[in-house]
Amino acid sequence: MKRLIIYELNEVPPRLLKKYVEKKPNSGFAKILNEGIYKITVTRDDGELHPWSTWPTVHRGIPNFEHNIRYINQDLTFANRKYPPLWVDLASLGIDIGIFGSLQSFPPIYGENYKFYLPDTFSPNTQAFPKEIKYFQEFNLKLAGENKAISGKYDLKSIRMFLKLLSLKIISPVSFSKTLNHLIKEAINSKYKTRRSLIQPILGFDVFWKHYLKYQPSFSTFFTNHVAGMMHRYWSSTFPEDFNILDEQVDPFHSKSIFKAMDIADRQITQIVKYCDKNQSNLLVISSMGQKAVDRGVYLREIFLNDELKLLKILNLPFEEYKILPAMQPDIVFDCKYQSSLKKIIKLIPEIVDKEGNQLIKLRYEPVGLRVNFSLQIETKAMVNNEEIFNPITKKYNKIEDYGLKFITRDKGTAYHSKDGILLAYGKYVSNFNFQNIDLLDTCEIKPKIIEFFQKV
């Protein structure tokens, strides 16, 4: 029986892979490069690139200007019906499926061929299966929501949930130990808070691998964003030459952050490679796009929605008609109860402006169904001077905190999305993924090749 694991390594570009392998020639990545197949990929997606669009492009085999999936928690009813994701087509062929964290995979699909299913960390609720994966998703979504954009404190409920996962053996004592060790480091050196997101893939892979070994589905996915997060912030510390920064000017702690993230991926990939060697299975490591250096100029604070109920109240919008859905800073997604509710919020939100007329929150994409995506902006001169914000209801001015908004400061972003990604193939049937010796692989070609892989005798 053919088996294929897809390790979805978000946003890792060829340049980082090359540098990592040069630094670590005995790594799992190096082994795949030496013994498997390597392709540089390119996405045909248009507009501003985002993983919540480029991954559906991989999964559905068409670019975003056709599937039109543009934001997290968009209504996917039409897209799912016309352009189903890879796992739906495979399940229809009788292939057993295991999904773990793939973007835009909510809601979970229940059926005979689905052995386990954990949607992404932006899911609007904790639906997942089997039961122990649902327990993990409850913990996962709580932490993701509370640590969005900046790392916050752990509360007693989070600690209890974590200990429950340990007691039920959903996570291993080794992962518990690594988590505890990291938190101790945070207490000693606050810089370690910037690496807190590196705990998530350790715990997640623990749960994924346990269920993979238990059910051994023919097709499975594991998604991780942890390298992407480090690249966004610390690219300049890893590639200082892109910014004309001298080596002695680089923060030695942050210079290691991206490689620490890659080390975690490498250990997990090495584990999968060993399994493939023993079980004649196959592995694809894919990034749907990459990242490259970006110069953002002078850093300005970001606006953050701290209390959506305050925002609704000051705009005189009824709470029961709006539900805010998980999204990645600086996005906000509202699920509106009625078409009239949608029209009201689309009209009012852009009218929240400073005294220079700059919008605090902009409409980012046209609504799909009753869901709409807005984008929080960065501070302006008027905001720096603590000038008040125009209220479109009262026609008066209020403090920014009256709108449930606040400013946050993060490490300055030094990398952003690029079209180039990677595909690594390893295993018994690795020749299936040579793609006719194409050097630059269109990510839309991946889905049909995987379907072909399972259809071949």
C-alpha cells in the first residue's frame, strides 16, 4: 500500500534551505537533497501573497484568481463545491486520510476514509477528531488566540489544559520537558519569549505522529508555521548582508532564531525519513511560497483590536449580530448575522479616522457571503500625538482605547512573502515526483501529481 506524508513547512524559501544545509551537512534536509528530489517552486497567485491563499492553491491545483480564497475564515462554500481540496478528491478514490493543521481545512470532514482531522489554528471552534485531538485543539486555539501578535502570560486554565494533555498521554513527557525548559528560560531571559511559538510545532508533531502511527493513513498532512514566524522577524539577523549590517552589529541571540526553528523541522523530518526507510513510505516537504528581505523603513506601532465588544458598542452595532472570527494580525474577520448587519459594519468601520482623515481600520477584501475582512493600520502622526479618533455615530472624538483598540510594538519585520518555495521528495516511489525534470515547478502541478501517484499501480 502506498503512503504519502506531506510536511507543510510554511514559507521556507530555497535560499534558507541552502544556507541551512551548508551549515548542517548531516541534517535530514541534507539527506533528502542527496538521496531524493528537490524542486524550486513558484506560485502563480496574484495580489499580495498570503499562506491562507497559496496553500489552497497547492491543495486545489489552481491559482487564487480562480479559487478566490483570499482570507482566513472566508466563507468557502462555493470554493469547496467547485474546487475541492486534495484530500476530498483522494477520499473519493477510497484513500485513507489524516489531516493535521493544513490551512483553510475547517470544518473537519467526517467519513469512513478520514482517520483523524485537526483543522488549522484559526478555526472558529474546536471541532476535531478523534476525541483526544479535540482536547489538543481546545488548548491549541486558546493559546493561539491569547498570544496573537505578542506573547502573553499563561493563565491557570491553560496550565490545567496542558497538564490534562500530559495525563491523558496526548503529549509525551519529552515534549512536556521541552516546554517546561523553555518557560524556565523565559523566566531567566525575556528574549526567549520571542521564541515561544517554537513550542507549538513540538507539541503538535507529538500529537500528529502518535495518531499517524496509530491509524497509518495512506495520505496525511502536517502543517507548521514556526519557521515562517522567525523569518518575518529575524531575517536581517540571519542574512545581514541584505541590509548592509556588519556581523558585529547582529544580535547573537536572534541570529540563531531561524536556525533553531529549522532544527525543529529537521528533527521531525528526520523522524519521518527513518519511518519511510523502514516502511517503504514517501515524504513530500513543501512550502507554498517563500520569503525574502524587506525594508520597512522606520518602525511604527501597530493598531491591535483588544476588545471587539467595545468596538461594536461605540459604533452602536448590536452584539448579537456580529461574531469575530480568528485571524492573523493585522486582519479582523466579522461573521455577520444578516445582510443588513454586513452593510452597516462595512459603512461604519472605514469612517473611524484620526484628525488627519487616516483610517484606523480598512476594508481589505470584498465580503464573501456574510463574512468580511478588515485590516488594522499602523500609527500616524496624529496618533503619535495622542489626538482623538472620530466617532461616525456621535460625530465627536473619542480616545483610541474607547474603540477597544490599542498600540502594540513587535520586533520590526525584515522579511515578507515571495513567490519562490521548495518541494523535497523522499521515499520508495520518489521518481513519481520528478515532474518531468522541470527546474521551476508551478505549485498548481502538485495536486494532480499526488492524485496520479495514488492512481498508479
